[in-house]
Amino acid sequence: MTRLVLASSSPARYALLKASGIDPEVLIPTADEQALSDQFKTNNPNHTTSQLVAYLADAKAESVVGLQETFGALVLGGDSALEFQGATLGKPHLAEVAIERWKQLRGNHGVLHSGHCLIDNRDPAAPKMVSKTSSTKVYFANITDAEIEAYVATGEPLKVAGAFTIDGIGGAFIDRIEGDAHTVVGLSLGVVRDLCGQLGVEYTSLWR
Amino acid sequence: MTRLVLASSSPARYALLKASGIDPEVLIPTADEQALSDQFKTNNPNHTTSQLVAYLADAKAESVVGLQETFGALVLGGDSALEFQGATLGKPHLAEVAIERWKQLRGNHGVLHSGHCLIDNRDPAAPKMVSKTSSTKVYFANITDAEIEAYVATGEPLKVAGAFTIDGIGGAFIDRIEGDAHTVVGLSLGVVRDLCGQLGVEYTSLWR
């Protein structure tokens, strides 16, 4: 069995890995995500959403790779954001922001980008790093004002990228997607398999 | 709050409803699924996969709707199958069948059909029934013989329609989908919302 360390505090990423037969160890990234994000945006005024999540996924994985708990393991960093009408939408945090967002999202579509960075730290003297970003088109249902208010009242959309989940309470408000399904949850298992292949690791050796 | 009774023994459908904020009561359908399926196929030699799952979803909901536990509630029946190269694929049951299936599925695509039947039994003297089937295109990754063997050895594909899950161990072996994501798990939350609307029930009133 190959050990996997998840460098992310996202409960959705952890639950997804568990459901897929993997028992990841978790290390909260020491990278200051907000500061890194602001700095990246300042240094790259014409960046795409895809570039931003790739940068943050790399930073999260790299921030823990010096820790002894990762020696002998693969380290996985991930970051996600919604691209909508040219803007990058992260977590709304406030109820009034979430309500305004949903009034724009409903009946429209966006693209959920998830960045992945996998570092092979089985030999800590010579770590190897590979990265890949996946993008999935998401079509939002044309929900009513009452549904938006009921959804925001649950608190769920405030703390998630793009103000929605597909694997939680928001599931009924996504009409359809085109692309990898787990990318929308925040972590593509297919990409993890692909990156394992690049590192010469059998994906199935991650299974418990 | 509106009560929902799930007329299905599928743990995936139950887990999906729970994750979406709904606490369904569960009643195992008394309908003999295999007998009904065989009978339907005999009586309708030119049936589509979509027609078969619609018929079985209706039969499952109808089989419990006379039981007192459903009085005052909505009753939801569901059934799923994979359409692949003109054939309807259910559960493989045997390891050798699952291995042969995956050798055909890999690198190809199919359509997962999920039938839904919602019966409003809030007034048991006058139940109202609405139905809808949703269909999602599924693209399978071109996995290796070793991956097929490791996957079948987990036992998971033997007991699921089409020999794969997207929400379990098989998640990494689905490259992309086009359509409603939960249809692939066996139950579209968007369809449940739609059927609630047809019955004059607010979908959000199902939330705990």
C-alpha cells in the first residue's frame, strides 16, 4: 500500500478520498492561502482561474512536504474555484453575498476548476512533483428566490467555492455537468490516477 | 417538513439523500424486481433501457404505497441500468462477468438511465403519482487489465448496475460525464425537485 497525505483542510476532499477506498492522512497546509492568492493576483493581473488554482494547489502541497509526517508518502495538494462570466468566485462568507451570487448563477453556467499537485516524497532526499488542473462545466438550475433563501439559510453555500456544492444540500440545484464529476467536488480521482501514473505509482496501491 | 419514504434498498440512493439534507424513511419494495423485469422484457421485446427503469421505478413505489408507514408522506421509487452498445446492463453478480464487462467498457461510453416515481400519499384516499427518467452519458477510462482485476477484487462492481460506481471505489475510472451527476449514482436530486414541483410540494420542505 502507498501512503497518501492530503494537504488540504477541505472535508469534501477528505470524504471523497475515503469513499473511493483511500485512507488519506491529513496535514493542514501551512501556506497562507489568502496572502498567496492576493500576491498571485497582483503579480499576474491577466491570470486565468485555472492558473490561480494550479498555483495554490502547488503551494499547499509544497508547504507540508518538509514535514517528517510526509516522508515515505505521496503528498496531494488541491484548490478549487468557480469561473463565472470572466470572474473567479471563491467562498462568499456572507449570506447577502451568497444570495446575490445565486441570483446571477441560476439559469446560467460556469466552469469549476480544480488544481492538483502530487509530490512523491517516498525518497525525501529527491522529491518529485507533478501537477494537473481539470475543469468541468456546471449548469445551474433556474431556482426561485424562496429556494435561494432557504439554501443560504442552511449556511452551506457561505463556506464553499462558488457558493454551491454538488455533493451536499445544493445537489438539486445543478441541472447538468460536462466533464469530470469529482472536479466539481474539489478533487478529480481520475487526475490523481493520472498523476500517479506519471510518478510510476499504481493508483490501486492507494486503496486500503 | 414533508416526509419522504424511499422505496429502494439501495445504500447509494439513501446516502445521497442524507448528504443532500433529507432524512428519508426506508421501506424495502415488496415488488419482485427480477420477475417484473423478466415479464416486462417478454411483453415488450423492443423496449429501451429507459422504459425498463421507468417501469421498475413505478413498480417499486406502488408496491409500498398501501402500507400505513407511507400515509401522510411522499413515496419515492427508483431504478437504474446502464445502456451499452444496445444492451441493458444490470448487476454482474459474478467476478468473471464483471471482468469481461470492464474489458468492453474501458475506453468506451454508455448511458446511465435512472427512473424515478414520486407518489404523493399525504391523502391516502387520493394518491397522486408522477414519474420521470433521466439519462447521463458516461465515458469510461481506458484502464489496464491489472486495474480491472484489482477493482473486481474489491467486490464493489459485482453488486452495482453496469459494474461501476462513480461515488465509490470506481470513481477514478470514469473520465467524464455529460448530464445530471446524481443520475449516475442512481437518483437525480434535480428530478426529485422537478417532481415535487409537479405535485405542488416545495422541494426545500424535504430538508431536515
